[in-house]
Amino acid sequence: MEEPVNKVASPSKSAVIPAGLAITAIIFVAIDLRPGLVSIGPALPSIREAFRLSHGTAALLTSIPDVLMGLLALPTPWLARRFGRDRVMLLALLLLLASIGLRAFAQTVPSLMISTAGVGAGIAIAGTLIGGFIKAQFPTRLALVMGVYATALAVGSVAAAALTNPLAGNRPDGWRFATGIWSLLGVGAILFWSMVKVRTAGRNGATTAVANDVPLPLNKGIAWAITIFFGVNNLLFYAFLAWTVTIYRELGYSDVKADLILATFAVASLLGNPVFGILSRSRDRRGWLAGASILCCIGLAGLALAPLSAPYLWVSLIAFGQAGGFTLGMTLPLDNTDTVQETDVWNAFTLTFGYLIAATGPILVGILRDRTGSFRVPTLSLVGVGVFMLLLTAVLRPRMQSHT
């Protein structure tokens, strides 16, 4: 069954932007949204040593962006209505570029954390607006285009995971160049979104349509179910993003092999995103969501119980399943809304509470590691998270929707 055509606000605006430009802008923005986070994982041991951070404090470098990605998602639809979607998007991309660069020059823990917060703020605002843009431009191909977006996110993740440590080399402060260089990806994102802004402003004299406020779906059970699924799915992602390299270094792997395992995680994510986006053609995506969750659970169990037996297989299963859950989880708010404005609000709701849930992952893993002296208890706890995610898929049936 093909995905239905949904009502979108201001259909004339969708025709203003050529499909090729819209897809290119989506891809360049997506590629820019992950390296500022992912590059911290490989560099975390060096950063911990440079600033003398505990595991729990070091986890804030991943969790602070998560928290900001949640908190700032909520006001983003209002900002888009007040100042224009494209203007807000461009400011967010500029903030992301500047924050990644400034973090590389941080000399104190407060400056390190403040610049990290800027990374999270830029990602939060840009990421919230993408869903409504996709809804407006590609209303009949939501999962497919969301798969393209998620794949581009994974491309940025793969590049950062694979290249950060080689870029750092053996220099004590090599992490500064290796994490700061990713700010340059923002140039392409800013360029192509500026072209989007020119096309929309050229036809309409504005960058976004102002519509009546749409209330937050606080009283809708499906909205909460989507949000919790999104949250626990991303909890797993950020926990492994932060700690995979450290886990395998403590198990005796060399720096190169530990980095390769993280790169494998990123590559498997890259493959999982488009596959589930292509295969899931019905609005009822529960079967594919369950399949993604099962793969993730198998990998989590293998990592917790026999981490040395097949590390590349375990992380691949985790990443492939988590990526599939991410792509479809990002599509669920679009499936349950009728207009671009409603989609933006549901996306903001999902990202706000979802990323607050996700932010606990790296911190809890780090705290459990500090208290137990190993990663066995933390990884066993993540198995329980995976099982909960699987059980949650049963209630993710889309609500009835009006169509045109």
C-alpha cells in the first residue's frame, strides 16, 4: 500500500522549490548535524585526559547536546512562525558552525561545556524544522525521503567516526583539530539552504507561512508513545556513540580496533536508514518497527553477554536495528498529522521529550561504569532498554487521518 497524500499548508509554496534542490538541501543539512556529536566519541579519552574529567562528567559532552536538542525543539515552531522558517534554519546552521569551531579552542571546562551547548542548540533548531519541510515538499513519500535524510545523517556520522582519530594523530591536542574541522561541513548546508530561502522569498516575499497556533499533543496517547519510542531508540544511539570506543579499549582492544568498531557501528547505521525507509510503504509501520527492535535486542544481548566473541556483528546488529527505528520513528509524527504546522508541533513535542530521555543514556552508562568498575552492568541495562523498545512497538498504530 502506497503512502497516502496528506493535506499540507500552502501547497503553492511546495511548488516553488525544485525537488532536486529540496533533496540536496536536506542532504547537506543532515550531513552537518551529526559530526559535532559523533566526533566527541573517538576523542573522548583525549578530552578526559586534557581536562581531567570523570566518566560521568565526560558524558556531559554527549548529553548536553541531547538536552538542548530536546529543550529547544519546543519553541522552534514559534520561532519559525515569528521570524521565518528559512531565516531560523540559517541562523541555527551558523550557530552550529561557530560552536563546533569554538569548542576546539576551549581552554577551560566551562568554555568546553558552553560551546558544546551551542552545538546542541544548532542541531535542535535545524533538526526540528526538517520534518515540516519534508512534509510540505514530499507528502506522498514521507518514509522514503525521511530515509534519505536519516542516511545523510549517518554519512556524517560515519565520516566523523572513521576520521576523527586519524585526523588527531598522536598529538596531545590533536583532538582540537580533529573535532573542530567538522565545522566546515556547515558551509555547504548554509549555501544550499540560502538557495531554498531565495526561492521561497522570491515567489512569496516571505520564508514561511504564518498559521494559527497548533496545540501540543499533550493529551494524545499516540504522541506520547511515539515520543517514548523515539527517546529510548536514541538513548541507545547516544550511549553507544559515547562509550563504544572506551568499552572496547577497556576490553583490551587497541585504539585502532576500537575506533574501527565505532566506525562499523556508523556504517551499519548508514545501511539501516534507507533500507527501512524503502521497505516501509504502509502507514502502519509496526511490523518493521518490531523487526528493527528485534535486531537491536539481539546485538545488545550479544554485546552484554559475549562482547569479545563477535564485536563487529553485535555493533552492526545494534546499529542497523537502531537506525531503522530512527528512520521510522522520525516518520511517525508525519504519519499522524495533516498539515505542515501540525507536523512541526508534533516534531517539536517528540524531539523535546524524546531527546531528554535520550540524554540520560550516556550519563547513566558513565555513572554505572564509575560505580561498578566495568561496563558489564551498564550494557546489561541497555538490553532492558532494547526489550522495552520492542514491546512499545505494539502500540504505535497511526491514528485515523483526513486526506485529500
